Amino acid sequence: MSKRLGSPTSQGMSHDTDPTHVADSPSGETGASAPGQNPGTDQDPIRPESGQSEATHPRVQELEAALEEMREKWLRSEAEMQNLRTRTKREVDDARQYATQKFARDVVEAAENLKRALSSLPAPAEGEDALITRMREGIESTERSFLGILERNGISAADPAGHPFDANHHQAMAEQHSDEHAHGTVIQAWTPAWTLHGRLLKPAMVVVSKGAPPAAETPAG
């Protein structure tokens, strides 16, 4: 007469313990996020207006214009710096090469004096005094050595005789007629034209041709 008891599994389970039941939120929405939604983002990213690409967005254009302006300023600055470096290097090189210009101008005076000393001696002749011969040889040897030293230091001399007159390198001391030299040709150079590394140091003192002398007029008969 025992009473049949119901199954604990069927009687003890209630609606609250149903694992398949999901509680509705007060608003009627489920607690799960909808696919494609980011629960941590309140707003969507700013996007261009409809029909407007990112490349034509006003802010993008403004930034691109500012970038181009900065690039042009940088290029101009680089060009100016390069010009400044080139100019400074040239000035330094010039200062190094021509720092002794005044001293070199005085030195060539000594070379010209050696030439004048040789010119003052009588022309070589057979049977001349041995002292004159040794003096001439000594001065010539000293002149050659001295000119070699000058050339190694960038100082050189050019004899303009027979060449056209050049006002940039020659100073005309006299003019005279010549049958052998055309008008404007250097007949004789009293001193050479001296240069220091190609720059004029001292002009040559020269005599310039006026051309052939005028023909004598024949008296009327």
C-alpha cells in the first residue's frame, strides 16, 4: 500500500533552473550583443559625407597643402645651405692661395732685379775677362733657381713680346712704328707679366707697335 513517488528529476526542476532560458532585459532586448556591433564604442568613426572620397576631404587637402609648403621650404633651405657651403669653400681656398699675394708681388721685384743685373753685363765675347764670365754664370744660375722656386709656389712669368696687346695683362709704356709688327702688337717687354695661380700679380711693361710708318709724300713737280 506504499504510495508511488514521482521522479525527482521531473518534479524538482523548475522554470528558473531551465538552462535554455535566457532572461529578458527590462527593455525587452536580450543581453547578447548583436553581430557586428562593438559594445565598447559609443560612436562610429568620422566618415566622409556621401559621395565624397577621403582624397577630396577638406581636412586632407589642407594637410597635403601644408606638407607641400613645408617640403618647398625645406628644398629652398637645402639649396641655400649648399650655395653657402660652396661659397665658403671657394673663399677659404682663395684665402689660402692668395694670402701671400702682397709678399709675392715684392718677391717678383727681386726676380726682375736679377734680370736687370744680367742685362747690365756685356754680351758674352771670346777672350772676355774670366771674372765677368763667372759673374754672368753665377747670376744666371741664381735666376734659374729663383724662378723655379717661384713656379713651385704658383708664381709664373710670361713674356708678351710678339703677342697682341692685352690691357688686362699689359701696361703700355710707349708706342712706336714698326715694319715688322702689326698695329697693336707688343714689340718689346721691359718686364714680364706675373701671375699667382692664374691671377694677375703684376702687369707687363711693354712697348706697343703703331704699325708701319706712313709713306713719305712725294713733292709735287
